[in-house]
Amino acid sequence: MEDHTKVSWKDDSVITRLNNSVDNVTMAVGQALTNPSERALLHLQDMIEHAERSVANALEKEGDIEPIRNLQQRLDQSKAKFNTLH
């Protein structure tokens, strides 16, 4: 059995918050693709900026670890889709 006393719940929440931010961007991209209004694009831009800050925070707190790299890659893919919208 793994010793959970060595794992801080705060560390896990940094990655959880990053995951939520990236998920929000992914959903907002989908919405903007189906309804590319100015409002949707501005909302998506705000969500991307928030997710980028979450990436920076996660890297600062956790370092360059695989879960963060994977989430950053997902964010980059969403940003590439966003760039096709405007």
C-alpha cells in the first residue's frame, strides 16, 4: 500500500486546477468553433490566459513533470485551434 502521508493534497490540487483550466479551454474552443461570436472569442482568450497562468504556477510548484507537460500540450493544441478562428 502506498504511503499517502508523503503526498500533499496541495500538490495534487495544483495539477487538478491546471487540468480544470485546460478542460475549460477545450470546451470554450468547441463553443467558439460552433458559434464564433466576438463574445465567445474574447471569453476563450481570457480562459487561455488563465490556463497559461495555471501552467506557469504548476511548473513553479511542481517542476517540469509529465502530467504538466501533457496538460501544456493539450493547451497548445487548443490554442492552435483558437488561432484558426481569428
